[in-house]
Amino acid sequence: MPFANFKVPAGTITAEQKEQKEQIITRTTDLYAEIFGDRARATTLVRVEEVADAGWGIGGGVLTLAKIGRAPQD
């Protein structure tokens, strides 16, 4: 079963932008089907996971929305 896990900062995709998550899922599924054949479409699992602010790090430092220049969306 093909599997993709996308992690995005929590609060950067609003409810109104949910089509962005749908597009990630649809296009990733299409890509797996293109690579592995259409038989992979039915079993492709795509997860879009929101990570809490300061819940991850890069280069040994804590990554926050402020550091990447984004304000949380309501």
C-alpha cells in the first residue's frame, strides 16, 4: 500500500482552505497511480498532519510560525 505523510504547521490551513488538503491528497494519489499503475489508486493512503506550533525542529532549533514568518489562521 503506497503511503504519504505530509506535515504542515497547525493553523496555516484554515477551514476555508480545506481544498488545499484535498488537492494534496488527490494529486499525491494521482502521482502514485502514475508511477505504480492505476491498481495502486484504491490502496493509496495520504495523510495531511498538522503539527503544533513549536512541535518540530530543523537544524537543531525549534521551528515556530513566527520563525517562518507566518501568523496562525483563524
